[in-house]
Amino acid sequence: MLREIEIKPAGGVPIAIGLSVGVLAGLYGFYVGARSDDFALAIPSVLFALVAGLLLPGLFTVEPNEGKALTLFGTYTGTVRQAGLWWVNPFMQKTSVSLRVRNFETNKLKVNDAHSNPVEIGAIVVWRVTDTAEALYEVNDYVQYVAVQSESALRALASQHPYDAHGSDAIALSTHQDEVNRGLAGALVDRLAKAGVEVIEARISHLAYSPEIAAAMLQRQQASAIVAARQTIVEGAVGMVELALAALKERDIVDLDGERKAAMVSNLLVVLCSERSTQPVVNTGSLYT
């Protein structure tokens, strides 16, 4: 595998000034020699101007957060990262690579989760190039490579986890976002390392059931929420009944046998667990009539 070699070529400012002066001086000498029919001056002057002009393409600039990969006759020679004006062999080919941080947002993919439920999922990947040689020469198009591998990793991740755990301890896409994001980032690091790309952040940006099952899944979520709420209400009601019976016994307010105690427990649970306000019934007789 090719690895980046950072180099620092010759400074371009003095060379640019020298070559510009050389071209102008050669042209001026050719003009003077041609007017005076002095070929001994005109021919060397024009040759000097041509050589200086051929060396000018060796000048190039590097912008901040940019790298210029240099190749000579198909051989990678190094990368210039330091911003400024530089000069190299004019026969070298210079390829620019942006080192800035970039965002890539995947399409909304339709994938089956771990329970075979169709879901729509999308992600945002924050990345940048860290090795220009790998990015340019190890893959065909590193930008397209990032896009394809990001969507592939997202599909694989979505198929490994359920949309909703439904009370289990399994990692779910909807409730364990930190774990899911870390899993996606880890998968992308492994996939994009060969392209010289660093994954800074990866997170889920869109998650929903597919439209064809969204209504049924919503009813299931609502039923699960109702069951959970009922469980909380019942647990609280049982605790309140227990406290009431304990307080009656401790203070010796009334002595209830098992049958009356069961009736009292039944009445209290109805009052505490009912969704609507209960209508009180006043007993004008004894506890047994």
C-alpha cells in the first residue's frame, strides 16, 4: 500500500521572480539582436527565454488545509501540505486533495431490522482525508468510496439491531442512540482506513418505521405504553392498600376478618385503579349488612 510522504520543495517566490526576469531578459535580448541583425545575441536570448518559460509550470500554490500530491512519469514522489508558493520539476503532475472536514449525509435507506421489520434509516458522517497517497491511489474515487461504504455500513448496522427492544435489554436503534452511533463509527473506521480517510463522527439522522407498517407499530407502542402505565398504577395501588391495612391494624381502629379485609382490598383497588372517578356508596348498616 502507498503511504503519504510529506515533502517540502523549493520556495517558489524567488524562483518565480528569477524566471520572470529571465523570460523578459531573453525576449529583450532577442528584440535587440533581431533589430541589429546580431544573431549571436538573438538566438541565445530566445533559447534562454524558452528555457525559463518551460520552467515556469513548475510553480504551484498550496492553499490552507490542502495537499498537492506529486507524481513524476507515473511514480508517486510525495505530497506538499504546507501552504504557500512552491517550485518543483515542471514535468511533475500535481493533484490537489482537500484536507478539510466534510459532511456526508446518506440517503434514507429502507432496511429490515433484526426482527425483520422494515425501517427507514439515514446517517450523517463527518470525515476528512488524512493520507493523500491512499486516498488518490488506493481507491478509484475516495469521495464515492466514502458514500458507498457509509451506506453499506449503515445497512449492516440496522439489520443487527431491532427498532425497539420492547422491554428486553437488547440494544435498540430507537433507544440506544449512543451505542448505535459508536457501532456505526467503528464500522466506518475499519472500512475507510484503506482509503486514507479519518471518521470524526457518525450519527443516525433519521429513523422511522416504513409507511406500510407505521400505523401497526404505533398501535403496538401505544399498547406497550398502556401496559407499562397500568403496571405502575397497580404497584402503587397495592402499596397504598398495604399501608392502609397496616395503619388500621396498628391504630386498632377496626378489626377485620379475612372476608371483610378482602372486600376492603377489592374496593380500594377499584377506586385507585379506575380510569374514572368512582361513586361512593355510604353503608348505613354494619360491616356485615
